[in-house]
Amino acid sequence: MGTIIIYSVIALAVIGFISAVILYFVSQKFKVIEDPKIDIIADLLPAANCGGCGYAGCRSFAETIVRQGNMDNLFCPVGGNDLVKLISPVLGVEAVEREPQIAVVRCNGTKANAPSKAIYDSAMSCAFANTLFAGETGCPNGCLGCGDCVAACKFDAMYMDKETGLPVIISDNCVACGACVTACPRSIIELRNKGKRDRRIYVSCVNKEKGAIARRNCSVACIGCGKCVKACPFDAITLENNLAYIDYEKCKLCRKCVEVCPTDAIIELNFPPRRVKEETAVVEEN
């Protein structure tokens, strides 16, 4: 009985040794040597794992940067240009800065501008509500007000305004990760350049219905009249499918389009108050 136990132990030891040798050679054959730059860059990244860069997480983004060898078409919205300046020396390339961006809500269908015509009493989800009906205001393209965008934001950069029923962007917190853009089923949120002194001009409407129909549901809807297109001296505005759009790359913030819009569908943010032109009456004495 004792002999059997000894042989069994020896057999198991031999099998274990042979297996270990096989595993060693297999691991050496298929081992992957990871570039140390990946760890360096991964440590520099903010570890937000928000997906704003287009990758599953910061580690995946770091691997892509090292594999590509530069940051062309790669950008971390959370770290911004400061992060680019830190990563570029690790790669041995020149830092190329980008224009800072911010999320913009392209809908001004507040409770005052677009009164409710129906009552929604179901799951508080924009994605779900969008499959059921046009919305309480009747606008098939406007904000549904359930807050999917706010729930998707990881940086406390949005909140739902109870008075207007629309989401509000907190400029200082927004990192332009794009999570809210993806969460909105009606594509009313867009990433745009922050602009000089945080000033922006954009059409706050995405309704492509004809003017009369659009105004029936919202008093500040774009009616596709084209007056803004004619007023813009920089060819920054296009009109397609009854809807005007301002190209933020071409826009020079002259505000001429704002002045001619008959429905106040164009929003100007963070500009100083306009000067009121005083008319001076000239009295002629006889």
C-alpha cells in the first residue's frame, strides 16, 4: 500500500514538472511585449473612462496612441490641450492644440415657447418616449424633457430646468465628451467650438417641418425663411430642409443673423448687451 502511494506521488510530480516545462515554452513563444509608453500615457490620462475619445476606456486609448505613434485624429476631451502637451513629449512629436468645444442644446421649446398639448405619463426616458409619440408640445423634433442627457453626463455638467423643461449646460463643467449627444434620441445636442470669450451663435432648432407647421407647435421655431443666410457676410449659414444651420468654423460672431431672424430662433450667448441707437430730433427754429 505504501509503495503505491509513493509511485503515485512520483507520477504526479513528473506530470507536474512536464506540464510546467510545456507551459513555460508556450508562454515564451506567444508572449506579448508591451511598450512601456502605454503605462506612461495611461497614467497621464484622467481615468474618466467616459468614451469621449471614441474608445472603450483610457487604457484602450493609450494603446491606440502608442500604436499609432502620434495623436492625429486622437483627442481626449476631458484632458484637452493640456493633456496633449504632456503626451506629445512621450511620443516625441509636436503638440497640436485643438479648439475647445462644449455641448449645445439646439432646442428652445420651453414651456412658454412651446406649450404642452398632451400629458406624458409613462417611463421617464427620452429614448422610450421617442418611440411613442411626438412629445407633449407636438414638435416631432424637440426636446422630450425626460433627462436622458443629464443621466448620461458623468461630470455634473447638465441639469433639467424645471421652469423651462429643457436641459441646461454648465459651461465650467462640460468637457465635451459627447455622452449627452449620444444619449439624445432626437439629436438636439451638438458639440460646437466654445468660441472666443465663451461666445457662441447657433440656430436653436432642429425642426425640419415647413414654417407654418413648425410655428404651430413652437413660437421660436426656425421657419426656413433664409433671411439669416442672406445677411451672413461669411457664408457660414446654410439652409436645407426648411432648417438653417450655422457652421461654427466659418462664423465670425458678427450677430447680423440674429438681428434679422423673425422668430428669434438664433441664440447668441455671452455677448455684451447691444447698444441702443438713440434718435436725436433736430428742431429747426424759424
